[in-house]
Amino acid sequence: MLLHIPEVLPRDQLAGFRERLARADWLDGRRSAGHQALAVKHNQQLADDDPLARELAAQALAALERNPLFLTATLPARIFPPMINRYAGGGSYGNHVDNAVRVLPDGTRVRTDVSATLFLSDPEDYDGGELTIDDTYGTHTVKLPAGDLVIYPSTSLHRVTPVTRGARIACVFWVQSLIRDDAQRTLLLDLDLAIQRLNRSGAEPDVAVALGGTYHNLLRMWATP
Ligand code: NI
């Protein structure tokens, strides 16, 4: 499932970060790259302990926890906190699949089921920098307004095309889902959204209750810790 979730971070919240990001202390993005990614990753990122990175990551996480579409689409068990990266001056990230497991500072392992990019720059502010994702339905190109999020299966081959003007700043993070399998997760999202529509329509409340039960029983059957 590739899903666009609009307005995760409100514009007024973003505005406060823009100026600080413009004069932030950017480091070489290869610091956090795995062996395979080293050759293809050409970007910059903020250190995990940079106060600006921590503040922005905390606000992004708080916004995600309040976002009903994000929660029902990802069914998070754990979230690997956002890293803030920047592409400029031809910077790009070639074809790769994200590492399967990431380790938190306390040693907790996070299996990456869902990859996410929260755009912090507006598309008018840079050329290139498209997130390009291959899946069984073809190739998708994503370039969203600042504050919008895209999620996609971490199993996907993807890349960021070179930024030839301006700078593209984004948060990237990963979700370990209660539902490991993307097809099962997609089915649960479709079912949940249909039940929500049924509830809003006010028709046949008993049917909505029955389908709600089926939703939770499927979730119980498939969920892994
Ligand atoms: Ni990636």
C-alpha cells in the first residue's frame, strides 16, 4: 500500500522550523547508511542528538499519534523515530531497499514494515528530489507539499532523484506494524474505512457492529507483537 496522508504537520508548526533548518548543522548522510546504501546515498542529515532534530522528531511523532488515518493504515507496534535529511546540490539516493531492522539507542530492535517520508520543504522550493517507488503495480513518483506524509511498504525498491535547485528537507522514519504483511494491512485498512463510511451513513447499525467485530477478529488473528 502506498498512501498519501495530507497535513500531518500544520503549516504554522512547520514555519517555526524552516528558518532553524536553513542554518542547521548538517552532517554527511552516509553516517547512518548500511553497507549496501553507502555507495548510493548522497545527502545530509541532522545528528540524532541535535536539539533541533529531537524537537522536530518529537513534534512529528506527537502529530502522528493524533492522526487517525496514519494509525489505521500502519497499526503501529513501534516507531523508529524520525531522522531529518536534506538533499541539495545534485544530492540523491540511488536505488535501495531499506534495512529490515533498525536498533534504537536502548538496544530495542524495530522491524521496518512501513517506510515513511514526511515532507518539510514545499515542492516549489526545489527541482528534482522525487521519491520514486517501484511496486507490483509499477513505478510511483511522489513529491508532496510541506507537512504531508507518504507511507509505503519497506520491502519496496525506491530512490530519491537528484535535487538540481534548492533544497529538499524531509523526515524519514519506519514503523514496525502489528500486521507484518502489507496485503493483510491493506485489507484491514479497506475494511476499516468501509466501516467508518457505513457508520457515517447511519444505515444498518447492526451490520456495522458485525463488520467491526470481523475487523477486530482479523486483527487479533494476524497481529504479532
Ligand atoms: Ni530508503
